[in-house]
Amino acid sequence: MSPAADSPETRIALFQRKQVRRTIHNNEWWFVIADVVAALTDSTNPSDYLKKMRKRDPFLGDAFKGGGQIIPPLALPFETPGGIQRLQCWNTEGLFRLIQSIPSPKAEPFKRWLAKVGYERIQEIEDPELATKRTRALYKAKGYSDDWIEKRMRSIAIRDELTDEWKKRGVKEQREYAILTAEISQAAFGLTPAEYARHKKLDRQNLRDHMTDLELIFSMLGEASTTEIARSRDTRGFAENKHAAHQGGSVAGHARKELEKKTGRKVVTSDNYLALAPGAPKRKISPRKKSKSN
């Protein structure tokens, strides 16, 4: 499983306009438990709500400890504004048991939603192209332009190619992926992903879903350059790949500065697409505004 949220194996699904993060592990979907609790209860503190549930339901508490008759939750990696973090996730079987302990009228529709998601996963295994089509459709439904969607899909493919290359070259720990990603971003934009997310006023949203066309292009250039440098130098291990990541990001950084010099406009912008989030007024992405950002 790729550790990056940009991987085709990691997605943000929507249930009744609520975001539920999920990822593929052992060829099945695993869902972030806090997101599921938030979607079913509208709780402002899903973690606290879950703790209270575990206390009043001994079977549920045992399941979290690895006992009981169902698979226990797993801490799986997700990309957040603070870098790669491990969040508690449960598969479909575990979630059905969790739902039984939540007194919510939203439970039955959620069960049907889970069944639909599971069926779609089986379809995607048989025809991987369906996953790409569904991702495009999700971005389109949110209001992103066709041109932006094409760049975003390409950025996902380039990111996936890079993480596959890192895996082949001995970069294994999720923390190492986060460090290498930050190295590329720092060299390309002068900001780490966490700093970039704060600059755009993001919480847990995927940073690249809030990049402008130019930001996506230079992000792709940095990661594609890193992949090419790693291959040409046959880098091995974390240290060598960190050096390659810095150089790959620098390729994008130099190109970005050259463009800024010629246009008099900064590439990095505080603009975001939060207006396209569930519950917000829908609009098509407008042309990028002039920015005084870094």
C-alpha cells in the first residue's frame, strides 16, 4: 500500500456530504473510524465519543484491544497537514459492529453505503480503470474544471510512480516517505507540506486538492525529476534518496523562480478551493487571482 494520500489506493469518500477517509489494505477498504463516527453522530469530538462508546459496550472495547470475534482496528498511514500520520481504521466488518453501538437514524443508510462501496471495490479489482473514472467523477461533482482534473489525475500517477520507486530503492518507513516529500516541497516551493497547508488555511484536507494549476505543475515537476534522478543514479536507501529528493525539488524550484521573475507573479498562493467542500456553495474554479504570497 502506498503511504501517500495521493495514491490511487487512498481516497476521501463522501457519505451524505461528510468526508470519510479510506485506504486499501490487504485488498479491502479500511475507513478512518473518527470520520465514520463524525458522519453518523455529527459529534464535534469523535475521539471522545468513541471512548465513551467503548466504555459502555464491552464487546466493542475488547475488539479495539484485539479480542472479540472481529478483526481489530489498525493504525494506517494517512497524509495530513502535519505530515504522514497513522489513524485508527476499521474494515467493513468492524464498521458494521461499530454502527450497532451508535444510536443514530443515519446508521441504516450508512450500512447501505458501505455495501455499495464494497461492491464498487470488487468492480475496481476486475477493472482498475473504474477507480480512475470514479475519481474524475468525484472531482467533477465538486465543481473542479476539466483542465484542473486532468492535471490532478496526472499528479496522482506521478506521485504513485515516485513512491513505487522509493519502495524499490529501500525507502520503507512511512516517516521516511513524509521526510522525502517535505524535502521535495521545501526545495520546490520554499515550504514543507505542513507549512503549505497552513498557508492555504487547510485543516485535514488534501493539500493538492487545493493547489492551482501552476502549483500542481511545479509539484509534478519536482516529483517527476526526483524519480528520474533516483533512477539515473541508482540511489539506494534513505540518505541517497533524500539527496535525490532535494535535487529533484530544486529543479522545480529553479523553474518556479524563473517563471516568477518573468511574470512578476508568485506561484505559491494562499488561494484554496474550500468553497467546493461539502455544504459550501458550489462554484466552478475561477482563474487564479494575483497573490502576494511567498
